Amino acid sequence: MSTPAPKTALLLLNLGSPDELSPAALRRYLREFLSDRRVIEAPRLVWWFVLNGVILPFRPRKLMHAYGNIWTEQGSPIRTISLQQQHALQSELNRRLGDGQVQVELAMTYGNPSITAAFERLEQAGVERVLVLPLFPQYSATTTAACFDAIARALAGRRNIPELRFIRQYHEQPAYIEALANSVREHWQQQGRQGHLMFSFHGLPLSYVEKGDPYPRQCEATVEAVVRQLGLSEQEWTLCYQSRVGIAPWLQPYTDETLIEWAKEGRSGVDVICPGFSADCLETLEEVAITNKELFEEAGGSDYQYIPALNASSAHIQLLADTAVKQLGGWLDP
């Protein structure tokens, strides 16, 4: 009689959010997030004084308004959407592989549900094999590698760690490109097509790229693949980077400055999509959909539309399932 295969799990990881809409919760979240050396590479002593003397005393209250613009009865959008993705993906894997073959768990790199708690649940369930899927299509040390570090910290004190597989990126996976292209087409059908399509990604300090981070190359590869799917000419699309902070140079062109420049030139009609985000969050819903729209309109632009992230759409769940099943080979019972 053959021995059953060890229990297997799929662990979904995203960035995270504050637990509640309060300055204290925002302060806890910012402290954890901005203390990560993968995120901030400044000298530790200098950054400690900046973080504790400047950012944490004042920034949380300023962020209250931004989070308040997007907060829902269920909490932060990224957590709500991530839970929807977890449940939908569990159903899809049950359908493809059979009930109980793979347990889908969710954790956040910062905040809750935590990675430590997720591994505790998996250990209690008897899981011995874990496939880790960071929900960042394009690899960066600031996101995907930060997930890897967080997992290592969570497992550091455990006697019996599970067997691990780690998905690094899926920025050129055909199902991902098709899902993005279809989301643009569906938006055009429902909302009307604007004159220009902007692809806006989270920015990165230029120094990180110079040290070897492949993130911008992967962003470019994603955009080029989607553009081919949509059949766009070079004059119909632009790639930009958002969310820069500080005075050091970041990846360019900058999203906000580009929008203001276009508006002053008399251009209007812009659709904006953020392919680097698997779930809508503060950055997409408040910065891109609200603040950048206001900047564009105040500078004289009009007809600005934000195309939502893939979120828990059927196409997104299918591509995540495809990605997981491909990597689960050899782990499951026939």
C-alpha cells in the first residue's frame, strides 16, 4: 500500500495594510514596513532618526485622510480583495485538483494576517509542503525578496520547517498578459476608450536598479506584451512610474509630472492601468484614481479614467491557478 503524499499548501502573499483606520494602527504598520532593509537601504542609524523623529510622529495623521478615502466597512481594500482571491483560488484548485489536495492560505508581508500566523495554521493542519506565491507579477528586491526574507524570519525558530517552493515572478506569463489586455478591452467597452493608455508602475530609487534590481526590465516586458495584444501604436501608450519620495532620483518618467505636462499641453483623454498590482490598494485607489486625476484636471486635463486591478476577477483567478498548478508538479497524488 502506497504512502499518501504529504499535505500541500499554497501561500499567497501581498504587501499588507493597517489593521484599522486610526493613527496608532497606521503608525504600527509604517514602523514595520519602513524598518525593512529591503524597502529602505539608507544607513541604519540615519534612517532610525528619520523614521522615529520625523515620519512616525507626523505621517500617520496625514495618511488618515488618504486611507479614509478608500476604507470600506470590511476594512482596507487590499485585505478584502486578497481574502476574495484566497477563497476563489481555493475553489478553483479544488475543482481542478480535487478537494483537500491543496490548502490555500493568505498572509501579508507587513501587518495581518501575518506570515508567522499563516505557518502556524499550516503546521496545525499537518502541511509539509508549501508553494509560496508573492502577488507581485514583476520581481523586485523591495517586494518579492522582502517576502522571502519575511518567510525566513517566520521559520527561523521552528524545529520542523516545511519543504518550500517559491515563485519569483510571472510578468510574462501568457494568461497574465491576456488578463491585463482583456481588462483594458472590457473597460473600453463599458466606459469608453480615451485617447491614450498610460501604464503606471510603482517607482523604485534609481540606485536600487543600478545595484541589479531587474524590476524595470520586467515592467517593460509586461507592457510590451500587453501593447502587442491590444495592437497599439507607439503614439497610443506610455510607461511611467508613480509614488516616488525624497530627493534622490527614481525611475522615470514620473506619472504625476507626466500627467501635469500633458494637461498643460492641452491633451486630454487618458486611461491609466497599474499592471504591477494584483489587488487595488491605497496606491491605486487613492493616489492613482483620485489624487492623480485631480492633478491632471487642475492642470487643465479632462476625461481621466482608472482601470481597476485584476483583483478577484475570474481571469485573474485562472492565471493564478495556472501558475500554481505548474509549480505543484510532483507534489500531489496522481
